[in-house]
Amino acid sequence: MRRILFASAVGVFGLMAPTVASAQFSGNWGAISSSVAVATDYTFRGVSQTTGNPAVQGSAEYTKEFGPVTPYAGLFASNVSFPDTSSSGKLDAKIELDLMFGLRGEFEKLKWDVGYIRYYYPNSDLPPAASQSLDWSEGAVKLSYDFGFLTALGSYYYSPNYSIASGSGHYWNLGADVPLPFYDITLGARLGHLRVKDNANLGLPDYTDWSVGINRDFPELFGVNIALTYTDTDIKKNAHLENKSNNSTGTLNDRVHDTAEPRVILAVTKKF
């Protein structure tokens, strides 16, 4: 059985990614926003989705306000590269396409978002209908509150069958964004924890990830935003992996561990 790095990402550019620059169009029919970004790595929940290589990403979202509630539907795309732990090569998956929809709203300084995300990996060498498909789905609940001197954030994600037939998956994340009093820089920090039912299938133990970084808009520099982020996990080499469904066990593959090592990521976004 192949044990591979789990699939990627929601939240488009993730927690600690730069503020997404976008082009927006609006009218009585609703609004469309879009964005593009280039980063030295694509890291999702502390684990590289490009085996430490650069990523080019884009997104588009449609919204339509109905009083205090705003329905939305969006698309996210990125290049990906996952290690194949059954050989020295990589899996055939090269593209990630995420489809998402949900509702969001705002009450005074409290913002909320309830949504659903589907992750697709076209042309991967694992058949989409197979029990170990890279494709998977999850629901999300996100809250944020603006205290003025900082914005507190919290989110919870649940999947009935996490990537690679890993059973139920739970991910929690807490964080804060703090506007610094100089150069219009924003400081951000995140702390997350992933727990799945069958770690041996996923190829990763339950783990905690964290990140800290800064980002700043540069309207005078072609309208880009630049972010610099440090991210890490508590994943250790030779971690014990357990499949609670059939009582099988395993050991974390070194090539998967390498994707969870600490790294510094530079990301640039730009309007188009």
C-alpha cells in the first residue's frame, strides 16, 4: 500500500499567506474577484505540497449579497508534487483544483464563514474511484473578531474521509493578525492540529503545526503584496503510524518527513 503525503489545501494561500491581491468586478448580479500568487513553496497545514519547490497559484470567487448573508462559490488552482513512498520518484499528480462554496456574514466586528471544499487532483496515478484516491472533501467553520489592535481567528475543518482513505479527519487552527506601528507591516501567527482516524493510510501521524510571518502591501511596486513566513511541525522521523480500522501499523517515511521540516517561504501576489 502506498503511503503518501496527504493532499492539499483550503483557504486559498492558507493561514500566513500574503493578503491576496485581486481584480474585482461587481454589479446587480453579484461580484467576481480573482487573484494570482507566486511562492517559493506551497505549504498546507505545515506540510509542503510541492516537495519544497516553487508554486504558482490562482483563484476566482463569485459572491452575491442577500442582506446580512453572502453566499459564495470559488475555485483555487496550484501546481503540486507529492513523494511516492513506494519508489524513489513522485506521484503523477501535478495540479490541484479546489472547488468551494458556502455562506459568510458579519455582525459588528465578528465575521463568520461556513463552507464546503472539494479537492481534486486530475490525472493522478491513483484512480479517483479507488479507495485510496487523492480526491477528498471537508467542511469548514471560520470565525474572526477585530479587536482593533489585533484580529483573532479560529477555524475548524471536518472530513468524513480524509485523503488516502484515512477515515474521519479533524483540523483546528487558532491565530492572530497584528498591524505593526511602522511601515504598514502586519504580523501574523497560527497554531493548528490535525487528527485523523487512520494514520497509516495517510502516511502522517497526528501532529501540530505552527507559523509566524510578516506581510505588507506595496502599491508603489506594481501593486504587489510580499509575505515572508516561517512554518514548522512537531512531526518526528520514524513516527509510529496506526490504522485503527484493521490494526495495521507503519513507520513514517523519511521522504514524507522531509516535506514537514521547518522552512521559510517568500510569497508575492499581484493584481491582474
